[in-house]
Amino acid sequence: MTGKAEFDLTTTNKRRTLWIVLWLNIAIAVGFFVGGYFADSNALLANGLDNSSDAIVYGLSLLALSRSGSWKRGAARFSGSMLLVFAGGVIADAVRRYLEGSDPGGILMIAMAAVAGVVNLYCLRLLQRMQDKDVNLRAATTFSFNDFISNGGIIIAGIFVMITGANWPDLVVGVAVAGIALYGGIDILRDAHSDKHNAEGTTHKSRGQ
């Protein structure tokens, strides 16, 4: 098999994987929004926004597969910046719910998070199997890992909501999800910055030869 054929096969496999995780994340996001509305849950809505941003990232990753390195880094920077904005929105909603009050439903929180956890774990495994991931695909893997961790937090919050009858476990997990997104966004931006310097270093070396 020639080098070009191997490259085409690898790109095709990556594209197929990204399409799968894209549609799965769209489905999860819709489920979280519906569940968050009926459960009056900041944590579920936070994960709905998170999975929506993930879907956009996977879409950008699909576009970036056949693009230049600078385009890929730009897409990764957009993804990281979007995570930071998302984190701010979730924290603002948690503050609003703390001041105005809320009545989250623990059972629905647990059920939705359990289903999403299985789907997110599947997405994470698919992304981890990909070889030679560029900066954008590494960002996509970071997103899926964050989602999986967040689902476990929602399950724990749902249990505490059922035990205490209070809304604070839901708010704490919602803010924690925002914190995970904040860390992930910063990590993606750092990776894009490092990738740029690595690319510039490679270019300088090739010119010096």
C-alpha cells in the first residue's frame, strides 16, 4: 500500500469516527436540554451546553482533517475559547438558581447521566483509538473525557438531591462541570500554542538544512 493510500485510509477512518461522535453528541445534548428542563437541573443543562459545544468541535474537526496546520490550530483555539465562554454561562446560571431557588429532580438526573455516560465512554474509546491525532483531534478527545467525568458527577449529585431534598448538590456539580470545561479550554489553547511553536521550529530547521 502506498503512502498516499495509507493517508487516505487513515483520513477516511478519522472522518467516519468524527461523524459517529458528532451525531451521538447532538443526541445527548438534546436529551440533556429536555431532561434539564423537566428536572429543573443546572447540572443537566450545563452538560447539554457542553455536548452542544462538543458537537461543534467535532464538526470543526471534520472540516480540519484536510486543512492546513494553521487552520487546524485556529479551529482548536475557537474550540478552547468556546469552552471558556460556556463555563461562564453555566456559572451565571448556577448563581441565578441559587438566588431564585430551584427544585431539581434526582431520579431524572441519575437516569439521564447514566445513559449519557455510556454513550460518552463509547465516544471516548473511538477517539482514543485514532492514530496520529492533530491538535484539533486532541481537543475532541479532551472534550469527550470531560463529558464522561461530568456524567459521574451528575449521578452523585442526583443521589444527594434525593437524600437531602436540596438544590445545592445540583448547583455544585453544575459549577464543577464549568470548572472542568474551564480547565479543558485552557488546556486546548495551550496545546494549540505549543503546536504552533513546534510547527515553526520544524519549518526553521528545514530551511536551515
